[in-house]
Amino acid sequence: MNNLYYRPSGKVNPLSILYLLLAICVAVPILALIYTYAILYIPLIYLNFLCVAGVAFGLGFIASFVMDLGKVRNVLIAALFGLLIGIAGLYTSWIIWLAHHYEQEYMDIAFNMEALFAEIEYANEQGTWGIGRSGGLVNGTMLSIVWVIEAVGMIGFPVFFAYSKACEPFIENDDSWAELTPIGPFEFILNKEELKQQLETRNYETLVNMPVANSETDASHSIFQLHHGKHINQAKEFYLSVVNMKAGTDKDGNLKFDENNLINYIHITKEAGQQLVARISNTGTEAKANSV
């Protein structure tokens, strides 16, 4: 049944290599520069961890953007591109940090790997920052753990973002990524396996006749995410994802929804897709009628 679900074609636009080089040579260094000087001049170590999260997301966004622009549908190539972007970000950050910390020229460190690692080792032995006024400098194993966390974030996020983008539906006939149209809210789906079995056997009766939820503002409901080609009314290729939104409250008593993906990127027929499209303008009207 693997052919029922979207599978990336494995194709790669040659221009994606150019976009990757531009990202590594322009976007990544700018982000690394901002991040490095932020952690150099922000005195609160706890805010530095927010900076790490920020640069990790930033590198992830760059990686996803390169995949998007380069139309990369090969998950292994995407992961490799993400890895290169992450390593470039981490490496550039280290160069900037060491050059500033030891008052050296960037180029003296950038192309001298032996000197680079020697200075990293020295910084680890001496320590570079402390916790609290009398906590002393953090060094050795503890500092290494912090650096590993930083490295995992800066490399892991772009790999994950790039891989995730490459897995998204791409309409080969349109030579473009599928557009996404949410449809709903519909009633909360209690039996995931039953719906999945129906869709895998191309039985769309339950799908196209799914009752509309009374309200999406305060009750559990489901949302259909329809992935399709350009110009939805003329689209010939459709993929569907189904998401349950379970209502609950946070610790302050405010309404929140826990999102649960039930089905991802299953192929549905053109007829079923168009039937769902026809319900887009009707779901709001149906919901109002049901709430009366």
C-alpha cells in the first residue's frame, strides 16, 4: 500500500546547488554573525540558550527555503544540504567567536584547522563564562556538554527542516510544490483506523460526507488538509492529510488544542478531491445550521 501515499520522486533541480552555495556564503554567515555577537554581548547565560534556539530555527528556515526554491524532492540530498548548512553555521560561528575572543583575524583561523581546534581546546580548559557572580568559569566536561547541545541544535534543525520539506507533496506535472487548502472544521474522528482503511481501499463515502463540527472555537474537531496542484478547481492530483484537534485547557485554564496527525499525504482520486473542494464554501454555513 506504499503507492497510496505520496513518495518523493527523488529529483533535484541542478539550480539547488547554486542556492545552497549562496545560502552558505551569504545567509548563513550573516545569521552566524548575529548569533555570535548576541551571545558575546548578552550577559545573561540563560538568554544565550534562547539565542541557540533562535539560530537553530534560523538555520532550519534557511535549509527549508533552499529546498523550496531548489525544488529538492530527494530526501537524502535534502538531509545532506541541511547537514552542510548546519555545519557551515556552526563553523562560521566558531571562527567569529574565536577571532573576537582572542583578537585574531578571521582568515587566520578559518583556513587553519589545527589552530582552530587548538584554540577550542584551550577555551575548553580555561572556561569562557560562568553562572552567577561567584560560580566560577564553566569549563571541561560541563562546557563540552553545552557545546554539544549547541552543535546538535545548529546541525540537527536544518537537517530536519530540509528533510521535512523534501517529504512534502510536489506536483510533477506542474513542476511546483503542492498548494495546501484546509477544509473544515469537521466532527472529531474517533476511529482513525477505520477511516484509514476506507481511504486505502478508495472508499470515500465517509470522507466526503463527514459531518461539520458545531464550532471550531471551543470543541474538539478535525481538519482536512488538501494538497493539490495549481488552480484548485482545475487540479487533477490530490493528497490528503487528516488532523484531529482535541480541545483542552492549559495550566491557566485557557483553551488549547492538541494536534494529532491521523493520516499524512494519502493520494485520493480527482473526483474525491473535487468533492472536498466543493465543501469549502459550505462548511461555514453547515456549521451555523448545526449550532442553531
